[in-house]
Amino acid sequence: MRRAKIVVTLGPATSKRKMIKTLITTGVNVFRLNFSHGDHKMHARTIRKIRQASAELGKEVAILQDISGPKVRIGKIEGVLQLHRGDVVVLAKEPEPTDPKVLDISYPAIIDMVDVGDEVYFSDGTIRTVVIDKREGRLWLKLLTDGELSSHKGVNFPTTKIAISAITPKDEEDLAFGAKHDIDIVALSFVQTKEDIQKAKAIMKKSDFDPMIIAKIETGMALENLHEIMEESHGVMVARGDLGAEFGVTKLPRIQKRIIAEANRMNKPSITATQMLTSMKENPFPTRAEVSDIANAVYDGTDAVMLSDETAVGKYPVQAVQVLHDTIKDVEKEYPYFKEFHPENSSDAVAKAAVQLAFNLKKEALVAFTTSGYSAKALSRYRPSVHIYAVSHSLRTHRKLSLVWGVHPLFVMQKSDNPSKLLYKFVKKLLDEKRISPDKRFVVTMGSASGKTGTTDLIRLLNREGMASVLKYKF
């Protein structure tokens, strides 16, 4: 079993239930639904197919809802606008159909926030400009590069602090849809401050919606506020497309490492995304550089790697997932296991002790009894070389853990306040269903106040004799 997880985006190339089943068996842990495309009716059908495929295979997978956020785009352009270094174009609050070099944007108020000397990028940073004049609700932009510009391309403001909400009215409707369909993970686009996360939580609370919240780090302001954003969210995505547009691609490796390292330190799952296997949209084999990129993300400590167009519209989605799986498996043969962090609390200290015990005693696995998923994530933080199995009374918790490095949701058990009874039922189920050999050896973490979040305070060694001892007490 792999430890780093695989997230894939579903789209026209992968929308059928048979394909979804194939992707699960190939190694997918999380399916991403991109709410920048499609309508609620289409996404509802896709969710049903995922849940059906998962049930048929007996393998739990999570669904990630990636909401659009305030993506800034230019308006409609007739044909393609050829731009040359030194040219001047105008960014205006209102379109001007008679002049193709006057561009309007989806959030006109941003023009008031930009100053002379600021840089403005178009089309994922491939076209770069600098503001040379500002008056009457317009910006005059001098081209720093050549390029071709077409309708609705993205706009980035790398040197400007943009004060707009990360949650749009469309996002609010999409979150209500996510609540109705029991979505496991929500990715918030264009997060800039912790207040963006807090606003999303307040909206979700109205619908009694409690998914794992992943903050997409894709702006300079988000990078400035990285620590506070991580404190407020459940995890982060290294959104390399817009980060590359804002900072330039040569700075991306350093930024990626910084974000993942901070996520590891704070015990927050991280996803590395964008152009992992772009060549496989059209070709059945990756480039050597792409494979190295995947491997480096895994070595950096990412919890998951994500495919976008490769599986949404690409010609070889299954082969792309297989490449991810094979690359990760090979990296994990020489992965730097057993990372050293200072425990943040008593439950974290128990997790660190359990990981060290498994290492010293050459135990074959760690088992976390967990209500919220925290105990399993605490074990994952120290990156043990043995597998981590999660046992919970909540299917929702199991699905969320599908994103966490090294954690394999084992099975859902009925809630119990008695840890001895819970352990008895766990061992009996393992042996009755022949899930393990009696010779297997485990380190188990659980709480003396079983079923309560944040109460993990027990470590139990289980081997043949230990399991026999547990089964002496009939419940």
C-alpha cells in the first residue's frame, strides 16, 4: 500500500461509473469535482457514481469539492489579440467593443486597488505588463512580453493586495449543494487571510456542513499569511498554476517546499497540484522531468499529489494514475521516515511515543482508534515506516482520512464508551473476517474515555499473546 495519496479530477474523460471503478482500483483515494465547470445536476450524477463505485468495490474514497472563488478574468475578445513587448493596452471597468485593446475584467473594483508601477499578468503569467498610468477608472498597461490573448483568460496582480472576498454568491450556492450531498472535503480558492476561512465556516454552519477545509495557496498574500491560514483550515493545496503566475516558475520549487514543510510541522494535510503529468494529456508516457517532479513532491513530504486536466480531459487517465502510483511506491522505498517534531499536546505526545515504539519493537502497523481523525493524523505527522490503520465509528471521518499520508481507513465500528470492549470487538472482527494473520503485531492508540475527541492517552501492544489476552474478556 502507498502512503502518499492520489487525488484526481473527474471530467468528460472519466465521468462513467466503469471508469471511476477502474481509477479506484488503480489507486485513487480522492475524487475532485471542479465547480468552475458544470452545473449541480451534473455534479449530483457524478457524486452518485462515485458512491456507487466505492460501495461495489468495498473501498472508501473521499470527494473533494473545489469551489470557484473570485477568479479574476478578462471579458470577451473577438478572435485572438496579438500583443508585442512595448505595446500598451488598457484595463477598464467597462468593455469598449470598438477598441480591442481595451480589456474589461470580471471584478471591476480591483482597478481602484492597483497603483502605477504595479504588475499585471494575464493567461497564467505568460503575458506580463506594468501599470504606467491610472485615471478615470482605467489602467494603462505596458507589455513586458509578447503573447496572444483570448477571451476570459485569468488575470493576476502579484504586487497588489486585492481586498475581495474569497467566497462569491456562486460559492455560497455551491457550498449549500455540498452540504446536501455530504461532501467530504472542500477546497477554497483564492484564500488570502484567515477571515476567508472563517467566512466559509460560518456559511457552512448554517447548513450543518462540517467538511475538511483545504485552503488553496495561490496568491502572494496567502503566502504572507500562510501560518494563520493553516491554523484556521484543516489543510492546504499548493496551487502551482497561480503561484507560478504570481511569482514566476523559477521560484515555485522553493515556495512548494516551504508550504509543505509548514503543513508537516502543523500536522495539516497538503496537496501538491497543477501540471504533474501535463504531457500525458496527449501521450501515454510521461517525461522524465514530470516523474522527477512527482518524486520531489513526495520527498518534500506532501500528503497527496493531484491530477487535473490529465484525468478530466486527457486521453490516458488510467495510465496517468498508474504513473503516479508507481512513482510514489518507488520513492517510498527510500523515503526519509520518522520525522522529528515537538509534540503540540498530550495526544500528540502519545502519537509520537507510539511511532517510536513501533520503530523500536519492529511492529508491523499502527492502529488509531479515532473519533474525529485527529489521532490518525497525529501518527501520520511523524511519518512512520509502518502503515497506519484508522478505526472509527464515523464513515465521514474515514473518508476524510483518505487524504492523509500513510493512513488507511480499516473499518467502521459501533461507538462504545468502554475501551476494553472496543478493543475486544476490534480483535474479534479482525480474526473472524481473517483480515490479518494472528502472528501480526500492532501498536494501538486509543482513549481511556473512548469515543471523545482529543482524549487519546493509551498505547497497547497487540501480538498473538496480546490478542489472546484481549479475547479472554467476553463482552
